[in-house]
Amino acid sequence: MSMRPKEPIVDRRSLLSSAVFLAFARKAHAAAEMVEIETFDPNGRSLGLSRVEKIVKTDAEWRTQLSPLAFEVTRKDGTERAFTGPNWDNHADGLYRCVCCDTALFDSKTKYESGTGWPSFFAPISKANVVESADTAFGMRRVAVSCKRCDAHLGHVFTDGPKPTGLRYCMNGVALRFIGRGQA
């Protein structure tokens, strides 16, 4: 007769409690992550760099906050159809903020008519507020643009824009919330 060590007994309640604890601990750790963004007043004046908590939510939480299309675009890297989204033909003076977290992303002073059917800008309001990353989906090489504070997918940046940058930040209108200059 061989003597095998006794295997520990794990009951379902202990296992479930551990899983729930780990899930909450992961979310708490992610929510506590800090990022540095540049904040702006309602007139578009910089208030300087600030360390703020990164916004992390579940898909269910985002779905309660966003329209179905805004959820698909910002949380699942989707794209709205050209000439259908808000803001592609907006010519008003103001700021474009993230629809998910309200971070200032673009100023209307950098918006131009690209003819693509999406809001296009030659620069973000601050490079500190966006993240650029490689996107190789659909067999193409593009540069995706996301909000630094909440990771919302915004669109893509291309090198066929006007002076002074030569860049075209081609954004999804549903990812942006326009606020007229001077309005809170």
C-alpha cells in the first residue's frame, strides 16, 4: 500500500469566495491606476498636467452610459459609417471631449474638412490626452487613437493631413462630445 499525501479539500464556497475576491482586487487595482493628462477650462485654456485616476468600467457599466453605437465604437474598436455620425460637419467653435470620460481631446481650431465624412483634426488638444498604437486589423497598417484616461477607441491618425502637422486625426463622431467654447 502506497502512502500518498492527502489532497487538500477545497469546497465550492471557498473557491467561489476566492474568485470573487480576486475579481474585485483586480478591478480595484486597475481603478487605482493613475494617468497624467492635460486639463482644459471651458475656453480651451490649459490648466496644466494633472494626475488622475484611470477610468475602468465593465462592459455592462459602459453600456448603461453609452448609446449602442458609441459603445461599439469606443469599447469594441468599431467605426461609424462615413457622413452619418455627429460632428463630421460641425463648424461651431468649441472643444471635443471624450464621450466616455469627458477628457478634452480636440479643439475646433484644429478641425478641418477632410472630405472623408468623419470629424478630422490636424492635432489633438494635447498629446498627453491621447494614446497612439499600431492597428493591423483588416490586413492594414494603421495607427489607432485612444483616450488616455479611459482607453476609448476614437479613430485613427494618418499622414495625409494639412500643415502645420501633416496629420489627419480621423475620429468617430460618436466618440466625441462637442461643447461650445466657454460652456461647461
